[in-house]
Amino acid sequence: MSILLFAESQQGKLKKGSTELSSYGFALAKQQNTTFTIVTINCEDADQLANYGASKLINLKMETKHFEAHAYATALAEIATKEDAKIILIGSSADAKYMGGILAGKLQAGYVTNVVGLPTSNDPLTVKRSVFSNKAFANTTLAGAINIIGLSNNVHEEISQDSSTTVEQQDVQTTAKCTQASLEQSEGKATIADADVVVSGGRGLKGPENWGLIEDLADVLGAATACSKPVSDMGWRPHSEHVGQTGKPVATNLYIAVGISGAIQHLAGVNASKIKVVINTDPEAPFFKAADYGIVGDAFEVLPKLTEKLKARA
Amino acid sequence: MNQPTYYELYKLLCTHNNLKIFFIFVFHLFLMKILVCISCVPDTTSKINFKENDTVFDDQGVQFVINPNDEFGLTRAIWFKEKVGAFVDVLHVGQASADPTLRKALAIGADKAIRIDTPALDAFVVADQISNYLQANPYDLIIAGRESIDYNGSMVPGLVAAKCDIAFVNTCVQLEIDGSTATATREMDGGMEVLSVDLPLIIGSQKGLVEENDLRIPNMRGIMQARQKPLEVVTAVESLAKSAIQNFEKPAPKAAVKLIPADDIDQLIDLLQNEAKVL
């Protein structure tokens, strides 16, 4: 038996969350007293994970160059069976959540998503996961012969290990169910899913023409930009930037909310972020109750100053 | 005058009682069949509390609604019905307390509701029941929300896809259907991907598939019609849960916000750097 981790890559390069996931994988293997194997697919820099305590690193070479959930799930199900995996560990990216259900179905495995820490008990396997859009946690037991843990972003410390990891390449053949017709991807820009900092704007910015203020601050911080629901509903910003209960979840180190009052649905979506800074003219805005730091002030004055000072500091 | 859609033609022909059964049969051969799986969740403004030693969700004073991600999918399905012709059924796995929510789905345009009568213990039970139903009742397009906003599992559509061995597109924000193929746009982290897939297909629906303003509020006529529409209660097949919630916890209360004067940006930067250590 072993623990099998799937580390995602994009265009051949490991995704940012893979080191956190690997650190969790090693801690989990130690806790379960078992071996730890990392699997990547079409990854060119997999050896970067060689010092995270895994005994083996397997890079699967697949003909489909880009991510295809059905092909990936089939390949992982096969390798999990071959390696006699008892726990499979995946992340929380859009791709991981897309593939996770298919993988669990294929393996008849137990599966939980949004897990926020190491298991609290081994018999039965019990994990804590966030539910009700971060308004609560549920201690959940898993009863599969194989179980899949989907780890939330930003919940485990990154710790590298001196390890003697062997690296293997294997060819796999699978068939895809979906054909990619086109792909549109923002190059080199931080995404809401894996950015350390997210700068988010609300109705307080008064119109899409003022979004330069948000983008300037995001640029200095290497941050992703996001927005509240009314802003995306009014078409000021694309839906893909809407964060909150019915939009994208945010679990970042620093979340800066500008001109967002903090409706309960918005707070639910961003609560998993570590530090929240709120800038709003209304001192009664509910977001101040959920924030760590707040400035009661006009975004149009505060933002340029903040951007300027951060630029000078860098 | 606009050309009548298949659906309008169908409605017209069906008014003639003798021909009705025949035409229903004929149109069943041509019109797409869509199944929308809906779950019934506390409305987004609900306060989340627990009872019985934090083991059970406290539904007192909570209003239940169609899960928003499912509703975006249902609205798109009704769009297909009205624009190109389709049969739209909704399916729920759960108990009779969800029937008013199913009636709402009928009132905004679904043709038939199916409730598989068993407690929805976890995603595996729900997916088993849906898959089993699909074996006997094939559909061209199956829609399930990307995730429910209560347990946030994001598991059901993928499990169903694997069990029924059909194609799945998650976080679907655009969907067009042409004959037996679909073009579906998937939202990824930091991008969009357009996929071409053969039917039958299951999608994980979310906002974008339709806009917030496209969502429908049932009108009186719809509500009256919904009473006449079928709501089938189906006996569940045996299936075992693979996970169980032992108890719930609420997040630890938060310390009070530190307010910083608007003219002292340096202090904010200092705190973020040295106290919070996030810069």
C-alpha cells in the first residue's frame, strides 16, 4: 500500500501548488506509516519535487499534450492500481476538481474535496473539510477501500526533505472523450486560483473605466484581480473574475477588497484567505467585521498612494 | 412572421387530442432530451447553524432553494426547449421536503420532475441513483451544478460520468448543440477552453451558461401549470455511502479589525510586512 500524489503541471511546468501538496503528502505518509509516490503527467521539471520525501517519482508520458480529464483520470486510475495506492492525493484547481469525480468513479474510491488538514484519525480515516462555502467545517469519515483526498489551497506548510527519490518515466495510452477546439489562456498573469495576493474591486469603484486603479495595485504586488458579484452582473468585469459563493472561491495569503461592502455571499467565498484588507468609504460596511486590517477612506485617494508606496518599496 | 420553432409546432399539434399520442411519439424521436439534476440548498443568505451536538444542520427558519449552479443549468435547458425544442426533466435525489423546490422547477418551464426517494447521504449515493436512473432512461444531455453551495462536494457529475461512461465537461460556461455533437466552453484557472464532444454529455453548470438576469421567477400561470405536470416518485436502488459526516465545527471567531487612518498608508504596509508577514 502507498500514498499516491498527483502533481499537476501546465505546458510541461509544475503548477505552483505542487510543492505544498508534496509537503502534505510526505506528512500524510509519515502519519500513515507508508510509502509516498508522486505522479506527474507530461511534466518536464518533475525532478523539482525530488526533495519532498517521496520514494518514487513517476512521470507519465501521454500523447494528449494538454489536460483532458477523462484521459488523465484513466491514466491515474491505472497507476494507482499498479502502485497499490490506498490514499490518492489531489489539489483543488479547476482541473483537479474536474478530474477527481471521474477518478473516484473509476476506482470506486471514497472521495472528499476541500480538505483543510491532515487526517485527525486513521481508523476510520477522518478528515476535516470546509462546507457551506467556508461558513463551517465538517469532520468526515471515509469508507472506501481506496480514498481520494482533495486538499484545499494554502492550508499546509511547505517543507522540503533530504530524500532519495528515484525518477521514472512511463508511457501510457489512453483515449480522450473531449477534443480541444481552442484554448485561451492568460500568459504569465497570476490567476485567482494560485496567486499569493488577490486585489478585488466592487461597486465602490463607480465604473469599469476606473479598473486601472485595481490593475496598477495588482501589478505591483504580482496579484490576480477579482471582483464582486454586482460588478460582474453589470458587465464591468468578466464572470471569470467574480469571487464569492456562486463565483470562484479564494484561498490566498492576502486579499485586498476595495469598495466591496461584504455581503454574506461574498464573505463566504473569500473567508479562506489568510489576511483580509478592506478599503471602503462606509465605516459600517459589514466587511470590516470580517477583515484583519481596514482603511475607512476613498479608494480613489487610497489606492494610488498605496500603489505608489509599494512601488517605491520594491 | 417568425418561423415557428419545433417546440411551438409540437404544442400546436398536441392540441389535437387524437393526434397527441402519435405526435408525442414522433417528437420524442427528434427532440433532444435533457435531464437537469437539482439539489435543494439553504438560500445564500442563510445563517449556518447546527443542532444535536453539532451533528445535524439546523434548518429552522432556513429557506431552501434550487442550488444556484443547478438553476443556471436549468435555465439554459429551458432556453434550449424554447429555442430549438427539447424535453426538460428535473431529477432530485432526496425526500419529500424537496417537492416544493421541484414544483418551482416545473413552474419555470421543466416538463417533468422525478424524485428518487432516499436520503441523499453523500455524493456516492446520489451519483449511484442518478446513474441507475439513466441506464433505464437515456438522455442526450445531463446537467448538474458544478457544486452545491451547501456541502461544496463538486463530485456528483464526475461520478455519474464515470459510472455511465459518458463524456463530462465541468465548469461549463457556454454550450451549443448541433445534432449529436456539443461545443462546450470550460472555465479553467486563468483561461477558457472550447471542447468538442459527442452526446450524450454531462456538464457541470455554473454562472455564464446563462446570466443572472436570465434566471426566472415563476409566474402565476407557470405555478398553475406546474400543478398539472408529473412529479414521479421513484423507489431508490440499494447503494452505500462512502463517506459520513461525524460532526460540524464553526470557524473560530475573528479578532476585531485593525483600523488604519486613510492618510497613514505606511502603517498599513508596515503591518502587512512585519505583523501579518504577507508582503
